[in-house]
Amino acid sequence: SPTREFVTGLPKAELHLHLEGTLEPDLKLELARRNGIELAQSTVEEVQASYVFDSLASFLAVYYPAMDVLVTEQDFYDLATAYVRRAAADGVTHVEMFFDPQAHTSRGVPFADVVNGYHRAAVDGAALGVDAHLILCFLRDFSAESAAETLEASVPFADKILGVGLDSDERENPPSKFGAVFARARELGYRLTMHCDIDQVGSIENIRQVLEDIGVDRIDHGTNVVEDPALVEVVRERGLGLTCCPVSNSFVTDDMKATEIAQLLRAGVKVTVNSDDPAYFGGYVAENYVALVEKAGLTSEEVVTLAKNSFEASWVSDADRARFL
Ligand code: HPA
Ligand code: ZN
């Protein structure tokens, strides 16, 4: 069966990665020191011990407060650079990275500092062998008005942003709440994706909405589309990527969803494997491939298909990608 070395040696794209979810304990402590922020923890072990959760809601309750240490443009640069370096070590040559501007602008951090810091790191990724891009995510538990304001704030930076996504707490925040915002985002030339998480009540209805009402270019997670064979056929036939995150699944539910992911892969759906929030879930992308291989018994050929899918589901042209393959 395919080894970790085999997985690492394959060029891969990562398409479901939250930059704020790459905040490792040592960097969190360093940024707190740099910015004079008092933390409840003072050692890496103590920060690690605070990263505890068993559901999406309890994860988010740890995740957002941790971001308080991100203040200056340099902080955002340092965070993204650390991730790109780590991804390169796993054989990632292309990455489309989510960021949550509202988690920072709501604390008084200027939008420009967030985007410029992250974008500078994306540009410098080329020197590390990584073609890096940004996807702006709206927080779905904030209002549609707040998302619309954030979208307009992004316009002067549109050349630094590939697309828009939707994350955070899905309960009572269905895709339809953001229909107008996403229609406007498409008009502005952005690609569209949305999280349809696996442990959320009504999630299959949300998958229906992203396919039929929003018209997304990709779905983040979306694994439980398996519940509805007709929707699986829509996803397969449109060649839409699903950005699955096995290790994350095992934290926010009690199951990696390996059976479902393998079933979709074998049905010809453009399944991809990603790390989501690796600093919190303890596995970067190669770890996610290995975990899935072991749990679902994937062959080397299937692993190659996953890596190939990751490029096919990405949003950058073949010409751009060719420079990194
Ligand atoms: N789901 C919802 N919100 C998130 C996630 C996720 O997987 N990761 C970071 N914010
Ligand atoms: Zn996610």
C-alpha cells in the first residue's frame, strides 16, 4: 500500500486550508510576545492543551479567540509563510488558501493589512516552489450585510483574490442567506465555493442549495452528498471538486468519513484531500492522505487520482500550473 514517502513525493494542490487554522502554538506565543498580548498559556504544551474540542462549534470557540495575536501586516505574512514552507515539505506545489477577514476587521485590524500580509507571503511562496493564492471567506454566522460590506472592501484588492468562500457555524446559516452576496461576487469575477460541513443538521439541503441555487465552482467538505445519489450524479457530471478533510472530520465528528470519501472517489467524483486547520487537528496534507489510505485501503493508483484531482479542481490555469509541475 502507498507509503508516506510515496504521498509526499507526489506533487499536490491543497484547496481547503484556513490560514488562521495554521497558527501553531510556538508562533501564537511569539506573536503574543511581539504584540504585548497577555495569554492564559505561556508554553507550547499549555497552548496545545487548550486546543481541545469535539464538534465544529466547540472548535470555533477555541479558534476565533486564538486569532487575537494576529495584529500587524507582518503577523499575517509570518503566519502564511510558515504554512507555505510546511506545505512545500509535504509536496504541495499549488495552494488556494482561505482567510477570514471579518475575524480581524471585527477586532479593528484594517482589511488592507490582512490581505497585503497574506498576499506578500503568497508571492514569496514561488521561491519555495509553491504557487499560492487566496480565497476570501465570509463568516456565515455574521450578517449578509457584513458579508456584502466585506465583499465591497475586497474590490480594490481583487487582483490578489481568486475567489470567495463561506465558513464558520453552519447551523441556521444556510447558503441561501448569502445568495445575493455570492451573485455579486460572481459578477466581480470571483470563483465561488462554500463549506457544507458533514455534521450539520440539514446539510444535504444545503448541498442542494449550493448546487442548484448558488451555482458554486467547488464544495468544501460536502462528503455527505452520498446521502442523495441524484446529487452525487450532479456533482460528478459537473466535474465539481469536493475538498474533503479526513483528519478534520475525525475531530469535529467522531469519524474520518473514509468510507464515504472512498465511495465518492470510486464513483468518479472529483474528490480531493486537504488539511483544513492543521495546527488544530494535528495533520498537514500528507498526514491526511496517509490517514485516508490506511482507513479506506486506497491503492497507489487511487492516491495518484486524488493528487490529479487536486489540480483539476483548482482554479488556476494549466499554463500557470505548468510552472510548478
Ligand atoms: N468549517 C467551518 N468553519 C471553519 C472550518 C470548517 O471546516 N475551518 C475553519 N473554519
Ligand atoms: Zn474548512
